Amino acid sequence: MFEKVLIANRGEIALRVLRACRELGVRTVVVHSSADADSLPVRLADEAVRIGPAASRRSYLNAAAIVEAARQTGAQAVHPGYGFLSEDADFAEICAENGLVFVGPPPQVMAALADKSTARALMSRAGLPLPPGSVRTSPTVSDAQEVAAEVGYPVIVKAAAGGGGRGMTVVRSAAELPRAYARTRAAAQVAFGDDRVYVERYLADARHVEVQVLCDDQGNGVHLGTRDCSVQRRHQKLVEEAPAPALRPATLDTLAEVALRGALSVGFTGVGTVEFLVDDAERAHFLEINCRIQVEHPVTEMVTGVDLVREQLHVAAGVPLRLRQSDVRLHGVAIECRVNVEDPDRDFAPAPGRLDRFRPPGGPFTRVDTHGHVGYLVSPHYDSLLAKVAVWAPDRDAALDRLDRALAEFDVAGPGVRTTIPFARRVLRDPAFRAARHTTALVERLLAPRPETAPRPETAPRPEAAPTVPDPRAEADPAARTPAPAVPAAGPTTWRNR
């Protein structure tokens, strides 16, 4: 095992990795920006190195500064967490060139899977089912139109180098495609330095199901069951659970088997996630492979009892996989809710600020991963994830009730601070979600404006109403009157870290 690991991330995931290292007896170095100088990971690390100002591109995305910090402190490995440089094959290569172990797959595997078009081709050869669409990229709008006409609308235009919910545009008609194609290519060039896109059929009412895999560098691998991540806004997950509910056992087994086969076929090592869309006939369609620990990994840990970050570190240190498939057993149900500092009433706009009150929930089988505390200043510079609340129970109904109880206990307040807790509780009470009949369209449905109803005829005269005063917030911000749908009809979506 390593003697010292540098954690190239921030927030709750930096704290999660730090704690795993401490339990293994591994010393930690946390790099940080000036904005995070007083953060919990910095306070708890054995060593901390300031690598730049608040702007991510000059700190957490500054590969040279991170590598230099590792060299100066004598770190042997770099754990990238998720977001930032976690799926950057060039950064993994730079680490290798400087004698540092990158905690993740080999650079060449990361590069192949980061290119969504290449990944689709590789997984198709491994026997994984793909959504109808182009296996290769569409270099011209004419090519995109050809594919769309063949598979039928709606379609989704995706950046080949995209990920984390970015670089995707839903197109519902042929008239929208030329503009959406151009906008997605332009956005992909800005975000990823690569304007290649491909087109596939958009499955509006499908389940987002993923399989957790763990592989070593000797060709051994296991899967650790499935997760359902269908509750999303703008392709970003809000609620996740394990195992995926309301699917036939045969479907779950098949998904797990083909996911592991696909990962092993490309020489994947470490912790990864194979993602699928599953339609109402339980037909699966491969989406992508994520080469990192996922935000939602706690629910898998809770139903399997496997510490994924600990296993990730062992694999990176060259230790053969310590698990066999027969060792992996699923128990009960775990559900996680992300607590983001956002205002759902304003289309999930970021709502950062100082936390004057911060009291996370507790109780039996309740886990809270957070870097928040009273007095903490939630920075506008980074991702808005503040905490993850995950619960376990013997069955799904009990887990839903426990999560709702935990969210009701969570007290977060400060000037201008809003969180997604009220919206998450609304999701938990939704009848379709309670019955596990929900799809990726759930959030869009919940946010859709309700149709106006005709006023009832009055049976008696009413007193004259006082003049109304316009709401200045609504006048200044039309979005405050009517929340925008979660999945736009056209135009690329953006996100910062995840």
C-alpha cells in the first residue's frame, strides 16, 4: 500500500478519500485553492498545499501545480475523486511520466472510453446493446439529419468528448436539428476542445440504470449490483438507489454480466460504472462507462458492505482483487439524495452563501457525506453539491420513509441560501416514484407548469378586491413565475464538475 496519497479534489469527495486513507494508515496531502483554505479536507489532512486562486482552471484543473505538489511532498499516488481531472487521460499520463500512480484506469483506456463514439464501437464489439443511432460521429448536419430520419424523432445530439451531463441537446423535430447540431458542436468545442458529435434516438421515458464494477490489472473483475439514477434534472442525478427497483431479476443479472464483460474487454482497472437506459420493455441500451468513483457510490457500499474507495486504493497499489463474485451479496435497499445549494423554484439556479445553521440528520442506518459546517461559506466558484444523505432499510418502502425523515431533520440556512431538500421530499412523495414506475422524465413532469383551469361561476357577488402589487422578483426574473422544464427542447446543457 502507498505511504502517502495526494487528493486532487475538494469538498465531500476529498473528505471521503481522506478518511479511507486514514483507515488504511496512509498519510494524505490535500491540494486546495485559496477559496478552500479553511475547508474541512484542508483542516483534516496531514499536509495541505495551496495550488492557486479560486478559479478552477488555475487550481484544481492545474495539472502542473498538482504534480509539483505531489513531488514536493513525496506523495506516491494521486487520487482525483470525481469531476475536475478524474477522467482526464492526459493528466493520468502526466502522473505516470512523473512517477506517480494515478488512482484510476490506464491512460489509454481512459482516452478510449472518454470518446463516446469510440466507447460505443468498443462496447458494440463486446456485445453490449446500443441505442439506435450512429456508431461513429456525424461530421456534417446532413449526416446527422440522415441518422435522425432513420431512427426517428426525438433524437439527442451528444458531444463525443462530453460527459457529466454536458454537451447534450434533445431535438424533437427535424426543423430543430440544424440549429441544435450547430449549437452543440460549438458548445463542445468550448467545453472540451473537440467539436465532434453523434446522434442517437432519445428515449424520453426510460430508466437510467448503472452497474458498479471493480477490476484489477490482472484481468479479474466483479460487479457490485445495479443502481437506479432516473431522477435527474438536465441529465444530472438527484436521487439514486440500489439495487434498481421494479426490474425482473433476469434483467438485473443480464445488465450486471454484460457490464462486467464490457469493462474487462477494454482492460479496465479500478472502480467504474457502466451506464444504461432501460425502456418499458426492459430492453437495455448502453450509454457510457465512467472511469472514476461516482457521486452515488454510498448506496452500493450500503447494500454490499464493500468500501469502494478502499478497494480502489488497493487495486491502484497493485494488489490483486480481494473479492470474488461469490463474495458479493446484496442486502436490503439504500437510497441517496443529493443536497445541492440551488433554488428549484428558479430552475435550480445556484444559491450559495454562508451557512448560519447546519445540522445534518442522524439516526439508524443514516449516512451523511458532507464538508459543510456552521460558518462555512459555500463558494460560487464550484459545484453546488453540499451533502449526500443516504439511508438503508430492509425494503424500499422503509428506506423511502427513512430518507424522508432524515431530510426533514436536515437544517440548512443562511443569507440567500436555498437547497434542493424540499424538492427531493416532493420526489419521495410522488406516487409514480413510490411505486417505482418513474423514468428520467419525472423531474420534467414535476416542474411542468400546471394547466390553468377556468374559474367557477360565482353564485354571489364578491367584494371589490384591493389592487394587486406586482411581484418585483417575478418582473425581474420571468423564471420565478414559471419554472423551466428540466430537459430543454434544444440547446446544449452545461454543468461544472460532475
